[in-house]
Amino acid sequence: MEVNGLAWAGTRTESFDETVKFFGRVMGLHLDAQQPGFVSFRLANGDKFEVFGPDDREHEFFTTGPVVGFGVDDVDAARKELESSGVEFLAPTQSEGEYKWAHFRGPDGNVYEIGGSR
């Protein structure tokens, strides 16, 4: 699976190590920067996704998880890959016109999406 788009998103989580491993290893995002309590991933198109742990003091206002959509070329293939890694999807894949999407729960308990054109 190759994630190909996201303008920017961030999440604050008590499950920092597990969340970083999930986005780096399972989702295949590329590490861009790392500090104690903070990791930034850069996607293929240059967009960023950042994970903030409980030790990060600059983003304490991130009190709820975001729902962001990660663009993929093939939603069905990406879903199968994620499911084979133990990811819990919350509903069947949906579509509207040429766009398909599916929501899943990450290890931090937040809801995320994979989506793209058919």
C-alpha cells in the first residue's frame, strides 16, 4: 500500500509508541523528524502527519482524535493489507461516484479513513 495524500493532520495519544509503529510499519509512512514525545511523517506528496505523545507540552490542546483521510490508489487492496495486519474496520467500504472510502480504528482508539478514486 502507498499512501499518496493528506494536507496535514496530527494526533495526540497516550499510546504513542504503538501509534508511531502503526503509522511507520503498517501504513508505511516515512519518518521525517523525531523528538521525545513527537514524530513527524512525510507522505509521498510532501504532506505531513504528526503524532504527539503525552510528554509533548506544545499540543496539550489536542484533546480529541482527528478523523483524517489517507489517500491510496486502491482502497480494496489497502483495506485487505490493513486487515491482514489486524486493523479493525468499522463498516463496509463505501462509495459515492468514483470515490471509495473505509473507516478504521487505529491503535490509539481514533478513527481514520483510507480513500481514493476507483
